[in-house]
Amino acid sequence: MKPIMAKPWRSVFSPSEGHSITGDVRIIDDFYIPQLDVERRVWIYLPRGYENSSKHYPVLYIHDGQNVFDKVTSNGTEWEIDESLEEYAAWLYSKCH
């Protein structure tokens, strides 16, 4: 079994293509699902400071990742979850500092 690598979105897509991805979004291109015997792309949003933190963060699972973070890959309208999470984090930070 090969190791699972979540790559920064800019290494998967070219920013010049008009992507609307905001924040630290990473992508696993070939996540294997043995129950279905298929590989799928998995999108992951990491909050600011996640890499250097020992905090535990809640997890939010949302299906149809191509619609969640990016207008270019969406099947219609982007859901703007990344923008919403970035705005919420900025608001929360302003309340705590």
C-alpha cells in the first residue's frame, strides 16, 4: 500500500486557471476506497496554524468536494466553504485577542 499524501492545491491545479480556493486546502488525488474498489479525490481544509499546533480540531465531513472549495471544479455553484471558514476564523480570532 502506497503512503497517502495530501498535496497543496497549487501543486494539483494552476492558480492561473481562475481557481477560487482560499486558505490551506490540500488534495489527495487517489484516495482508495476498498469497499467500492475505486479511487476518489479528497479535499482537505486545514485551519491556520494547524501545522505548528498540538491542538485537536473538530472534523467536518462534506460530500461532493469538487463543489465545496472551488468555482472551477464545481458542477454549478461553488459552496464557498473555505471562504466561510476563513471568515469565521478571522471573526473568532478578533473576539479572542
